[in-house]
Amino acid sequence: MRLFDSLVGRLVASLILVTVAFGLIAAATGSFTLHREINEAMDSAMQEAARRLLPLVIDDLFERETSQSPRRLAEAVSEDDGGRLIFQVRNGDGRVLMHSYNAPAEPLTAKLVQGFSEEAGRRIYTEPAISGSVFVQVAELDARRNEETFEAATGFLVPISVLMPLSAIVAWLILARSLRPIATLRSEISARHGDNLAPIRTEELPSELAAIAKSVNSLMRRLHLALDAEKEFTANAAHELRTPIAGALAQTERMIAEAADEAGKKRPRQIKAALSDLASLSEKLMQLARADAGMAAAGKPADLAAVAALVVADLEQHGESRGRLRLKAPAKSTVQAAIDTDALAIVLRNLIENALRHGAESGQVVVRISDDARLSVVNEGLVIPAHSLNGLVKRFERGATRADGSGLGLAIVTRILQQTGAKLVLNSPASGRQDGFEAVVQFPPT
């Protein structure tokens, strides 16, 4: 899953973007304020340094010999300011009388005015003394101030940049933990299907999700009632139709027997064929109702070969399928599958009947059982297009065939196999052949 495909990823990204944006705004505002405060502090330090220097200047100028080197001024202040400030002592005419070791010999400013000024990339403070006959000037490079501001800003920007990814990780973990009930609810909903409409527990869900779960439970209750009504109607209708259909078939048999010639038998035979189709549909509806009711659960595993032999033997008794069926099963081992025996018989009967009905006329149908609980039914016939195979398992869906049928056989098989965890695969052409149709059922291991 990509980062922005998840709700957690979007929330974390949004929070980080908002935090970074506000952080940059706060950093810009803070840096401006910090620069101003640093300038005020340094200006105050320059004023203090100039006032502390005045007694030394007066002492050097008026009490000591004029030949004494001004280096004593540099030595006196160099330890105090760390070489950050430079000093000049000038008379009223502007001539430089003394200067620190790192100050230029030329005057720092053209004019001598008390207070602060900017010149040649320096911040300069001028302090007059002795009625304006002596001036002390203290200067500092603007680059030095900018460096101090940068170092101070870096002091709080570096921790922020380090904590930003950490805060993203923490936010991700917190949001992932907080949104975990959503994943739980999603898995609970995805586990619900036609065989599992149990209500979702809402006790451990947050109030927002509990309301959604209650709505889903209400929907599933209505769906359960609708499915039960549909199953009951299908079962009752199919059951009630069996008796009148059997009676009508008996009457048509008598009409055929009493007819005087072939012309008189034609119409009763048509009625009998229609009633036979109706009886077959009624039987399929009964099987579908049983499949929907969950008949596939096995008390004990079923013997695939034994059930297949019984179904094949029963179908061999019908004239249209006599001689067309071949059963291939392991001779020395018993292959079992976790499915009810009656359900397995319905699966086999439907698969074989489909293969007989829709395969080539008089073509053979092979029922093969392998040691790994794999069941396949293969017939001979035309190839079915690949795009049509998946639609054959839908109810009342029939392929491009003129053969009789209800379109329910594979739907019944699929419904039963869903309850056992088995998988149905349809292939056309059949495996290892150029034609035919193959239905493969892979049962899970017992």
C-alpha cells in the first residue's frame, strides 16, 4: 500500500506539512526577534565597554608619560572582549590618539557624533568625555552579529529538524493504534457472507464505529430474513410441485399407451418431455435450497471413489448415458474429502449430468479421482470461449448450447463447494486435449 492510500498516511502527512509550515513561520518570526534582541544586547555591551574604557583613556592621556606605548590599552581590553570589539581614542579634531591592536589606524568615522552609527560594515558607538575633547569609539563587525544570530537560530532549529521525523513516527504509531478498530471492523464486515450473517460485536468499538456496526447489523438482519424467505419459498415450491408433476407424468404415460397411432402419441410425448423438464427443474431447485441451507458440513470425511462409483452406476442405468461413463480412481488407496456424503453425491451428479448433456453426442465422460483429493470430470465437445467460463457458475446462466438444462447445475456445485473450502476450476479445452470441457474440484486436505 502506498503512503497516501491509507488514512493514517494522509493524516500524518497533513500534520507534518502543517507543523513544518507553522514551524517555518515561527522560525522566521523568532529569528527576526532574536536578531533584534542580540543587537540590543551587543549595543549595550558596546556602551558598557566604552564607559569602562574612559578611565583608562583619561589616565593614559593625562597622568602617564606621553611616550608610553598605547599597547597597554589593547592588552587591557583584549582579554575582556575576546578580540570581538575594536577601539579608537580620538581628540576633538578627530585625530586618532590610541587604538586597539586589531583596529585600523584610520578613523572609524568621518564625524564624531555621540551614539550609534553604521559605516564600512561595522556597528560603531561613540562616547564623548571631558567636554567633548576626547572621544572613545567602539566598533564591531556586522558579520559578527549575523554569525551570532545564525548560531543562536541554529541552536533551536537543529533540535526541531531532528525531532520532526521523530514526531512523524510517533504520530504514525499513535494514529495507527487509534485507527486499529477501523481495520477490525473492516475485517469483521468482510467475514460476513450468505453463510455468516452473525451480528458484529460493538462493545469494544469506539462510539463512532459502533454506530456504523449497528447499522451493518441492522442491514444483515434484514438480509437474513430475506434470504430465509427466499430459501423457504424455493424449497416449498419445489416440494409442492413434485406430486402434481408426477401425477401429470403418469397421465401422459397412460395417454401415450391408449393412443391408437403415432399421430395420436405425438402430442402426449411432447407434454411428457415438458413435464420431465419441469420435474428436473424442481429437483434442481430442491438441491439449491439444500445447498443454501448449508448441507455440506461433514460429520466425517467422505470416500470420493466410493461415492463416485455409486453415482456413476446410478447414471449408467439410464439409456442415454449407458456406456459413456468411465471412472478412474486409485485402486489401492482411499481418497477422502471433508464434505457430507449426500452433498458430494449432488456435486458429482450435477457435474456428470452437465458433461453428458453438453458434450459431444455419444462422447465419453471421464470421472477421475487422484490421490491428492482432486476430482475432475472431462467430456468431449466444442471448446467454450475463456470469457464465458466464469459466467457458467451463475444461477440460470447457460452457455451457447442447444441442449436442455436449467442453468443451475454449476451454481449448485459452486454453492456447496463454498461451504467446504473446496475450489472449482473450469477449463476448456480440457487438460492435455484440443477440445472438450473439464471441471476440476480440489478439496482441501482432511
